[in-house]
Amino acid sequence: MRMVELIEKKQAGQALTEAEIRFIIEGFTDGRIPDYQMSAFAMAIYFKGMTEEEASYLTMAMAESGDQIDLSAIEGVKVDKHSTGGVGDTTTLVLAPLVASCGVPVAKMSGRGLGHTGGTVDKFEAIEGFRYEIPIEEFIDLVNQHKVAVVGQSGNLTPADKKLYALRDVTGTVQSIPLIASSIMSKKIAAGADAIVLDVKVGEGAFMKTVEEAEKLARTMVKIGNQVGRKTLAVISNMNEPLGYAIGNALEVEEAIQTLKGQGPADLVELCLVLGAQMLMAANKVSTLEEGKAMLQTQIENGQALATFKQFIKHQGGNEKIADDVTLLPQAQYKIELPALTDGVVSNWVANKVGEAAMVLGAGRETKEDKIDPAVGLILHKKVGDKVQKGEALLTIYSNREDVEEVKQRLYDAITISDSAKKEPLIYEVITEA
């Protein structure tokens, strides 16, 4: 096979075989196929697309390009949850212990964040003593014994995807549905999950800007997952405004604890119940969404969800007392309110601008080298549809420096106060089959 012939074949809109796609990915990973040819191939996919079979072949080839985690020693159906990213997305912190409390094993491999706020690992690092760099044998043992554990992402997981993503970023081919779908699914499959639940975000604070784009991506990933033998479900959820009230690592841990106590924000609770119910369905624990939501609600109300969270934190070296005393989490030196400049109704919170303001405080990373401050962030007091009076606090800024004028300006740019507001749905669609 010659790479130039395969590029021309895809440029002509023809489907590639499994052997041809494996040839490309293996050659690109080991350096035999240069960046300029792979860039041409990515551009051909961008314009001509891929069939479902091609996307599945690409996904598996990338999943098998590096380490693959074998979770077969864990009893039961291992369900993973993946979010395409958003602002204030605290769902993993809630769902891992909540679903585990129902008897479903949650073996979560998580990474750090680059952007608005930290990734899941960064959020857990806000808990004193919490260990996520643990041997895979200990990880498996923890899940078998206690149904839940979190481990840091392997450095050699899907190296082909890492190389290809770097090229897509600089060649204008990021917005290709088959390339996005295979990138996400290859990492989930390499991480060893039996079943995958996807939270596909749409809106200003998300990768996909329209519901139509998000639905296409979600259905592509569900089809890929099911084609390669992983039961895959999806939710399309709104990310035009931040999820919940907290943005920032320790602040999001605190909000997750409140949610596990039954006192969480309505939107975060609703999304966690739907995603969690899908996880229970994927694990064959329940047969309908409503049955799953009822089971999760019961676990919150009877205290089992919070008890599982405490044990989970304790078994990974963290201070489980934070569940009863959130002041044990990192605390910011300054709490500064942002007053409304006019009366009216909050009609828009541009999620990505709110996230960028939190990043300027130190809650996220602009570059891989940036150090996160776990204590800083934002707590919203008003959401879209809420009435507000001039001078009333829109949110509180949690900062370790007194000068936050740039942050304030960014936040004022992110909010619109009008005479009325149209409240959009939190969940646009629930996909339970291919």
C-alpha cells in the first residue's frame, strides 16, 4: 500500500478498508507516514466524511495504537461516562459514587484539564491527600472491593489520537464529525469500559454550537460504540450557561457534596439523574430511565450515595471529613461580589466567557505548564430567567488576589440583563439506541 493512493481514494469519496486504515494509523504512529501526508488525509476526511464502518475501523486502530487497560478482572459491567466538556461540569464527582452506591462498578480513568477549569483529576486534587496515581492492580482491587475508583490517564493511551489531534488543531480539520467521534471513542475503548454513556454538550460553552451538530456527533459515537461491541448511550445537554452554580475545583467538589446530600442545584441534579440512569441501563441494572432515576434518588435520600463518596475518598488517601466539613477544602483569601448594574431578568450567561474569567483567576490552564489554584473560582447567584435588582450580587468571585478588575470586566461581558428571558431546555435529547 502507498499512502498517496489512499489519500487519493478518500479524496474521491471512496470507503477505505479496515486493512488500509490500520496501515495508515500504524504508519503514522511509528513515524513512517509523515505529518504532511496525514494532514492531507485528515483534510480529505473533513470534506468527504467517512462511513460508519470506516469510523469504527479508525476508532479501533487508534485505541490499539498504545496501552489498553484490561478491566476484565473487575466483576460486573464496567460503565464509563464521558462529557465533551463544559463550564461547571461537576457530573463525574457526583456520578462516580452515586452509581457505585447502586452496585454498578465505576472504574474511572480521568485526565487533567486544559481550558476553563480543571479536569476531573484536578478537581479530586483539591481534596487533601487524594491519590490518583495508583498501580492498575490497586485500581482494579479498589473497584472490586468498593465499586468505585479513579486513576490518572496512562501516558501511552491512544498515541495515534494525540498525534492526529495535534495536526487537526493546526490544519483546520478539528470540526470533522468522524474525526471527533473516533478521537473520543478510541480513548474510552482503550480505557477498558464495557459500556459508555456520553454527555454531548451544545451551546456557547461547548465544542458543538448547534443541536443539529451535537445530535450528529452523538449518534455517530453511539453507532461506533455499538459496532465495536460497547453498549453506548448518549445525552445532548445545554451548555449555553454554566452547569450548576460553582466554577472552580474546590468549589465544584463542595457542590458535588451538596448534590449527594440532596441539596444540589436543580440543573446539575437533573443531568446527573439522567446520565446516571443511563449508566444503570447500560449495566443492565434497570430497564428504563425512570426506573434508574428513581433508584438514584433513593440512594441520595437514604444517605448511601454520600456514604459511598466518603469511603471512595478515604480509600484513595483523601480526607473524607470534607463531606461533613467543606471548610477543610482549600479556601480563597478574598470573596468579592459582582453587583448588577441594572434591574431586569438574566437572559444570557455566555458559558465560555464565564469559564475564561475563572481561568484568569487560576481555576484553569491556558497552557499545559500553568499551575491551578484549587481554591479560586466563581459561585453564581443568578441563572438565566432569574430576576435581579441593581446592586444585587450576580455572583461571588473567590480569589487569592485582591485586584480582580479584569475578571469583573470579563464577567460583565458574559451576562445580559433584559426585560425578559427565554429559558432553554437543559436536555435536548436522550439517545438510548443507535
